[in-house]
Amino acid sequence: MLSHLQDQPADKILGLMKMYRDDPRPQKIDLGVGVYKDAEGKTPIFRAIKAAEKKLWETEETKAYVGLIGDPAYRDALAKLILGDAVDPECIAGAATPGGTGAVRNCFELARMADPDVRVWVSDPTWPNHLSILKFMGLPTLSYRYFDSETRAVDFDAMIADLSEAKSGDLVLLHGCCHNPTGANLNLAQWQQVIDVLLKTGATPMVDIAYQGFGDGLDEDAAGIRLVARSVPELLVAASCSKNFGIYRERAGLAMAISQDAARRDIHEGALAHLNRQNFSFPPDHGTRLVTMVLGDDDLRADWMAELEDIRLGMLRLREDLASALREASGSDRFGFIADHRGMFSRLGTTPDLVERLREEHAIYMVGDSRMNIAGLNKHTVPILAKAIVEAGI
Ligand code: LMR
């Protein structure tokens, strides 16, 4: 039986992680996988998470199962962080999942349970694993143009033109903030226009939000999703705590189904619980419990917010430093978009050949589509990267 298995296509991001690890050159620079790194190249544990973990260790008395949706207090706390007061909590069904990817998968599955013929619209480009999961599930996928490779900003007219072709019953996947892989984001007026198109076509939005707090701030980054939640009859949300709580390996995510019809909530939550049961049974508890503890304690929450804000501002500074180092090295303003992008990533907008050249000649690792993880830089590596980019003729 197992002899029928074939090699699976390598995940571009994870493949790059391995190549980087295997590279013996000491000056190597990792701008690959979306993991935050501080100036020393470490991925720190947030102070508030460490404190919650200590408290949990001291007070937790059992490791017995919690429930198929996880602890409802986690659903409520994270839903509030993301959605604020945009919708009545009575309308929000949610279930904890193993990481944001688990939530993405279960949202797709929920859509397919509701409508076996669902088609899914994704931005071109999008996170490669969105496409990989959709392909694996055999869901018909359509793409809408998103990124203008000249300006490196959102190609908004093209996006709207493409989304206008969506049909009632289609699912439209949107990135809540800090678009992965481009770093180019919608402003609030543009979100409103996307909502108008969704309402006109009858398509259902699904928002993947994995970087809240990394762009313009916790509330600012959620402004788009809150507007959507207030405006549409139904919304799916896949949320991740990996990045903004720094608990990557704990796998804390949340799948939400929001409907203006509160009477439907229990059915939606029952379906999410059923999906958990079929796919992995109970979701992991440790990370979600830490998040619940941090969000529910005034001191821990304030400290977490302060640390997240420091991280955000540090990444913004790196963006500005890189844009200005490139201005100096290239004698032009053509890299100004790096300072305008938000979140962990920027798409440089160059060819896979030149990305490979950066890797081979300069030991600089970025994803083949020229996505750079800005958090992989520090003040010493910014000028090295700027020089290498200009030398490579980008
Ligand atoms: C990324 O895009 O690099 C992260 O979301 C990590 C991953 O799982 O791909």
C-alpha cells in the first residue's frame, strides 16, 4: 500500500528553512519563514506569556479534556480582540484549532459542508499554503488580482474587477492585515468597496488574520475585518495567535463563523465542533489557555500589548532604515514601497533568478517570489541587504 505514495511537492517556505539551516556560511541572513526575530536573531517568549505559563504550572490541576471547541473563554477573549464590538457575541460561533492553519482548513471544510460546490477566490499572490490546502481538498479555486508589480501596492481596480465576477455562494478569502506575502494592504475606504462588491455578488467573505498588531496597531489592523463583520450577513474567520503572542509551536488558532442570524449560532458552532472531532478531536489547550490568561488579566494584557507594540515599532524602523539604505545605494526612490508596506513581509518584486543569486552570492535567504521577512533584519544586516540588492541589479 505505502509503496504507492509519491514524493509530495516541497513547501516553498519550509524548504527554504532547511536550506538556511544547512548553509555553513556564518554571515547568512534569514529573511524566509514568517517568524519574528529580535536584534540578536532570537524569537523571544513574550514576558506576559512566560508569566502566564508560570502561573499555569503552579495552578493547573488536571490535563483532562476540555471540550471540542476548547475553552469558550478563549473563543470569547480572542473574538473580542479581533472583532471588538463590531458584532453581537451571540452571533459568533467559534472553535479553537491547532494554529491558524487548522482554522484555515476548518473554515474551508465548513464552507464545503454548507455547500459542496463552493468555489474559493484567493488573492494573487496569497500564502502558498492556502493554495496547497485548497488543492489537497479539491476545492475549485479562482484568483483575483491583488498586487501591482510596478508600484508594489494593491492593484485595487483589478481586484475589484475580478471580485465582481464572484457568484452568490462563492467564498472570498481576504487577508485581515499585513498581507502575506506582499505587505501591501487595503485602506479602510478600499475595504468598504470590497464589502460593496461582496454584497452585490452575494459571495461570502473569509478573513485570515494572522498578524494583528504587527502592522499599524492592534485596533488599526482589525479595522477592516470589523467593518466586514458589521456589514455582511455571514463571515468566516481564521485567526492565529502564533505571531502576535509568539507561541508558534503551541498551535493556537480559532475558526469563527459569524452570522447576523443569532438563531443559527449553535448550529454553526456545532459544525465547527464536529469538524474538530473528525479531524483531530480536542484542540490543543496550552497555548490557547495562555492567551486567555493574558487577555483576561489587566497587568499581563498591558505588558503583552507594550511588548507587541515595541516589536511593531522595531519592524517599522527596520522598514524605514532599509528604504533609506536602498535610496542611498541605488540613488533612487524606487524602493520607497518598503516603508509603505506593513507587517512582517514585503515583496521586493524581482525574479526567482535574482532571489537565487542573492542566496548563492550573498547567503541572503528570501522566498522565491521575493518575499522578505523584515523581522529577519537588524541594524547590521540592513546595509548588507541594501548593497546586495543593488549589486544584483534589482
Ligand atoms: C509564513 O508565511 O512564513 C508563516 O505563516 C509560516 C508558515 O507556516 O508558512
